[in-house]
Amino acid sequence: MTSKVISSSKFILLGSVVSKIFTFAGSVVLARILFPEDYGYLTLTTVFTVFLQQIGNFGIEVFYLQEKTSSKEEEEGVLQIVFKLRLFTNAVLFAIQVVTALVFYFFLEKVIVGQLLLIFSFTYIFEILSSVNGAILKKELTFKPIAIANTARDVASVVSRVLFASLGFGPLSFGFGAVIGSFCQAVCIRYAKKMKVDWKFWDKSYFLRVYNFSKHVLLGSIGSYASQQMDKLIMVSFFDLSKIGFYSFGYSNAGIPFTYIFSPQQQLILSYSANLKDKPALLLERIYDMSRIIFLLTGPLYVLAYFNCDYIVTFVFGDKWLMAGVYVQVFIIYFFFLSFLTPFNGLLTALGRPDIVSKITLAKMIVLIPVLFTFAVFVDDLIWYCFAFSVISVLFDLLKANAGLKQIGGSVFSFVLKNSDVIFILVILSVLEIIVSSTDYLSPPLTLLTSLVLVLFFWIVFSIRGKDRELVKKIIFKR
């Protein structure tokens, strides 16, 4: 099974790299065509769309992934119920979003937001065509077609957004890109894995099993929305569109490595963890190794990006985005933590403990909302609001990771001890970056070049160490 997982991970990584290249190129073009206000409209829209997505994603397919069935007949029965629940859920979500779009358009007179909501609603239809089929592939640990489908989605989405933006559609280009990308993904997955639906089949016992699992995931999803999107919901009530646009720009661009490299791996890691949950010692060893690899390969790049942020932002996206640089820096730190926590984030769900996830996310919501509201009312500078959101989010992500690790005999503290050498070198690298960036003798391009040399030196030091060299080979290159 390990070799199959590694092979799947390679396909996911390759697809993610291709997606990242296209996405980054598309982001550059879009940032030069669009304006901060356009990103502000997108943020206003996603406050609502993400809420519906979180509610709709209440663990239907995850139940199928982690459920151990005793026969093919039982597995097929669960699968039929899962599909029907997905069909019903997405049909309801589609109807709700269409009605909401009409309310924004005709009654609230927010025409652009209403149009975006209407366009985005069609993604729910395409998800019906592919989500359960994709779950079957994930349970089989067959991630090659999923990687292809995700890459097709991202490439089609980027090309569509740029095309519609260049034609003058402004923020609506985000919606058209999402719908076209979702359609391409659905076509690829349906082609790779077909499923025969028995429309007459219904079994209450299977439904109750899904329900008893998913109700905890639903509570966690609501808490997750509140903790991840409440910052935007409060923000849009107190700050103007241009500042919201800078915030959204900083979040999306700082998160490109996480969104297109690490986030796609989470489903694979979740499936892999679910298969190994009866072997906790082995599972702990494997996810510790995965996280160390992330530390080794991406830690120096996050340091480089942080200390050269202003120059990179203005050089790539243009001078009009210089004010977004400080937001990018804060979110670089946030996504650095999210990246190395990637192997741990799905542990509780994979181990069948969504109840703990829901409790942690609801606790995060209870803490986050009053803190952000206080910052929005009493602090004029949005960057402190951004900083407060990032700190609280990281602390609760660490708490969730630690709770998952405790289930299999580990902890975040023990992971930190095992990787103290990497952390020490990253601290030294950061100190050197501070010295280099503070000197008056180096221009921004030369400072960036010096940072690249430091990163290469870091990688060389660890590549000649037998332990880490063999670890990289085992995780990434083993066939």
C-alpha cells in the first residue's frame, strides 16, 4: 500500500506544480488587469458561498472513506445512500444560492454581488456529477485521475478568468472561471470512474450511520466557517472595499503554495491515515516523516518570501499592490504553520473522531469572533486585525493537530523536539536575512539573489546528511 500511496502522491504533486504555475501566472495577469475593489467584491461574495460550501461538505463522502465495511454489498449500499444525500444536499444549496443572488440583485441593489452569487451557484450542480465518484477513487487510493481532474480544473479556471477579465467582465471573471473549472473537473472524474445509481434503493440503517457521523462534521464545519470566514464577514462591515481587496490579495497569494501543493495532498493523507488507523505507531512515524520533509523543503522558501516580500510583490504584480505587501507577510507566516501541519490536520477525522474536531472549531469560533470584533471597532489599521486572525487560527490549528497526535501516541511538542535541528537552522537563516535586508549596500534584486544563495546552502547542508537524504528518497522517490 505504501508504494501505491507514494505513486499517488507523485501524481498529486506533479498536478499541483502544474496548477501552481498556471495559477501564479494567472494571478499575475489578473492583478495587472483588475483593481483592489474587484477583489473586494470577490471577498464579499465568498463570505456567503463558503458558508454554503461548509454546510454542504458535512462529511458525506468522508464517512464513506473512513467506514470499514464487511462486504461488497454493504459498501455498495453505503455508496448509494451517500450519492443520494449528496444529490439532495447540493440541489438545496443551489436553490438557496439562486434565491440569495436574486435578493442581492433586486432588493439590496448589490448588482455585482448578486451576479457573482448566481454564477457561482452552478458549481453545486457539477459537484453532484463527480464528488461521490471521486470518493470511490480516493478509497481505492487511485489518485492519478483525481490529480488530472484537479489540474484540468485549475488550468481551465485560470484561463477562463484571464479571458473574461481581459474582455472587461471585471470581478465576474472569478465566477466564470470557477464554473468552467468545476465543469472540467467533473467531466474528468466521471470519465475515470463511473458509478451506477440504483434509484430505488434506500436503507434507513445506512442513512443513520452516515447521519451519526456527519452531524459532528456539520458542527465542525459551521465552527470552521466561523473561524475561517468570520474575519471576512466582520471585515466587510467595518472596512472599505480597497482595504478588503488588499487583505484578500495578501491571503490568496501568500496561500498559493499551500493551496496548490499541500491542500490537495490532504485527501490522500486522510485516506492513507484511515487505512493505517489500526497501526498507530506506524502511522505516527509516517506522518512525522511527511511533516519533516515539508519543513526541509519549504521552510527556507517561506523565509525568503517573507524578507523579500515588498520587492517580489511590486516586481511581479505592479506598484499598485505595494500596500498589500504587509498583508502578504502576515499570511506567509500563517501558511507556513498550516503547511507543516498538513499531515496532522485530518488525523482526527481519519481516526473517526469528528466530535473532537467540532468541539475545537466551535471553541475557536467563540474566541475568534469577539477578538476580531474588538479589533474592527477599536483599531483602525486592518493589519492588526489580520495579525489577530492569523495568531488565533494558528493556535487552534496546533491544538487540533496535537489532539490528533495524542490519539496515536504523539504530540506537537515531541514533533518539535524531533525537528529542533531544522528549526534552529531556520532561525539562523532568518537572522541572516534580517542582516542582509537591513544593509544599505545591496539593492532589492541583489538582496533577493543573496537570499536564494542562503536557501540553496540550507538545502545542501541537509541533502548531504544521510538521515534526511534517505528520508527524502523514501517519501518522494521510492517506487
